[in-house]
Amino acid sequence: MSAACGQLRNAIEQLIDEENTLEDGRAELEDEYSSLFGHAVRGACPPYELEYGPGEIVQRAPDLADIAGFYAAFGLEMSADSDRPDHITAQCEFMSLLCVKEAAAGRAGSIEHVEQCQATQRAFLKDHLSCWLPAFTRRVS
């Protein structure tokens, strides 16, 4: 019985050590994230398109509206509690959706919808992602 208790105690201690290691790793990752992206919009590597262009965000409201317009054209809208539409995750998710829609249209044999998705991908890349993503990735690197 004591050998089994010893093994159980060792297993528990190992789990505790692993949990502490995970917590330390998580805290380190959170610190690195904060140092890169900050708690405010203007961190070292802001993940927002409008932080990479000229002028203040108020002056660039039409750019935000354009991004939201792309999303709306495909039935998407930002929820009230979500981040801004120019955030990198929102833009990448939108491009991902376009790829899924293109693939579905292709499987359905709808050449018109395939071409529409491809045209939207090109336009969104040209008007938005290609304008700031290279600078963002350089900063992150």
C-alpha cells in the first residue's frame, strides 16, 4: 500500500510541477503579447490597419466604412462588443470566408460566384491588407 501511495504522491507532485510550468509559460506569453501589441491601440506593433496610414483615425472614418462595407456585402457585421473592423484578425477572417465561399461556389459550379469571390479578394488585398500587412509583419518580426 505504501508503494502505491508513494507513486500517487509522485504523480501528483509531477502534475503540480507541470501546472506551475504552464502558468509560468502563460504569464511569459502574456507579457510578450503586451510588449508587442500593448494594451492600447498604439503599441509597438498595432494590429489595426488605420494605425499605419496618414492622419488620425477620425480623419480615416471612410476607410473604416469601406472595410465594414466589404464585410456587409458578404452578410457580415461586427458585433457591438467586438474590436474594430480594421483589426488583423477581422480582416484575415474575412479573407478566409471569401476562400470558403469561393470553394463552395466552385463545387456548386457557379462560375459567377467564384469570380465574384476572387474579385473581392483581389480588391480587399489591394485596398486594405497589402497596404499595411507588410509593415505590421516587419514590426512583429
